[in-house]
Amino acid sequence: MLWLYLHFPHLLLDHIRRDREDQRPLVIVEGSGQRVIQACPEARDQGVRAGMRLKTAINLVPELGMVRAQPEQEARILEDQARWLYRYAAHIVLVPPDGLLAEIGSLQRLYGGLPAVWQTMEQALNEHRLTAWIAIGHTPLAARLIARAGKGECTADKGHILRALETMPLVAAEFDGKTCTRLQRLGLNTLGEVFALPAPELARRLSPETLARVQKIQGTRPDPQTP
């Protein structure tokens, strides 16, 4: 199977700004209002970053607008994106809070090839005035990791996809902090170095769960997705 992942780096911001007359720089802040979790492109251009304290962000951009995160609203907005995506693909998986996964291997004949599928998705995103990082992978996790790293390319070549994954640092591969530390103590710093470690060794030195995740990325272990 072949999977396409859409990562929306600032979905709530896109939704708010689409219907907002005030186009000044805008950020989404966590519930406590102390820290930025999403920043629009204009705010990022002026140095505002996710994870930054709101006070620091305002010092950089005095006219900065602010909206508090609302998980229920974000979930609803993500579902809205799945509805329009359903016009183009039948097997869609919600990946809260900011991702959609679609099986596209079966769509290539319908659209006339993979480039046409990719172009259709880009056009749909433009029509909906959404920012999304797109990636294709031979497994759901491969597509997700490449999309979230902003490294997506229109290719179905498994070797090319695996090479893109192999260069990723451990944090980009979304291992938890404890696992990253243990892997680094083994002298491993990239996902490719983890791939090179024999499966029994990986399970013995870390955990069966870590091995299972690595194998799901590679495609040597099933990773069924519920549409």
C-alpha cells in the first residue's frame, strides 16, 4: 500500500485567519496563555517560534494577536478537513491534532499516476487556503515522519523513502525523550543507525515497543489503520 500524509503546522491559525478581517500577526497560545504553540508565517518571519513564552513573542512583535487553544475546536476543524479530503480519497484516517492520512496506492489509476494525485491535493489545499506539508510513504508512519519533517516528495520509490527516513535525527523520528537518550548512549543518532541495529539487539537493549515502532516505520510489521 501507499500512504499520503497531510501535516497541518498551524491548522487552527489557518481557520481563524481565513475568516478574520484583522490580518496582523497571530499566534495560538496554550490554555494557560503563557506559551506559544502555533505562529502564523508573518509572526515566524519576525522571530516568533512555537514553544516561546508569550511575553517574549510580544516583545518581538508588539502588535501580535493572540488566540487561546481550544482542543474541541481543533478536533472539529480537523474533521472538516477530512470531509473535503473524502472527495478525493476513500480511506482516510484522522491523526489528531494536526494530521490526516490517506491510502493513495489505489488512486493512481483513477487520477492517471502519482504526480496527478499529488497535484490534486496541492490544488485542493490552495482552494481551502490551508498550509500543509505533504509526504508519501510505503507505511503510515513513514509518510507521517517525512511530512512532519517537511521532507515530502512525490515518489513511490521505497528506497528513496527509506533514505529520507535514514537521515532523520532521533527527535524527528518521534521517539520519546527516554528512548532517545538510551539510543544516543548506544552511539546512535539517526534513524538510519537505528535501522542498522539487528532486531534482537534493539529489543534486548531497549524494549519490544521500540522495536515494534521501528518495524512499523520500515514496513516489516503490520500497522493497520482504521478509516
